[in-house]
Amino acid sequence: MTFRPLTPGDIAELHRLEAETYIPALHESDDAFLRLMQLFPEGAFGCFDAGRLCGYAFATPSRTGDTLQLRSVIDRIPEAA
């Protein structure tokens, strides 16, 4: 297994795993995934087994009590996060 930062080249694998794992109402857009990678690349990780994505996580700095909206593209990381 390999654990590494996610890149825009991983979008197809993100969607493949997402389709296998989550109901369609929870699927994210390309733009949402790409924006998370762009805003905070050190918070976008993937675990790969034999070249296929088998797990992923996204994290961004935030303020206490804030949550990310599903299925939306965030425009920025909050100030004082």
C-alpha cells in the first residue's frame, strides 16, 4: 500500500471509490475535490493498493464549530482558521 497526497490526476479514482462507497446524494463534483486540493493540498490524502485508490481523506483548517457543506465548492479557507 502507498499513502500519498492526492492530485488532480486522481479524480477518476476518487469518483470510482465514491460510487462504490457512498449513496449518490453524497457524491462530490470534480470542482469540489479539485478546490479542496488547491486550497489545502497538505490535507488531501489517498491510500493506494496495487495502483487503485482504496481510501481517501480531505481536511482543511477551520474555526471551532464550522463544518464543510457537502456537495459544494468552498471558495476559501476562513480567516483565523
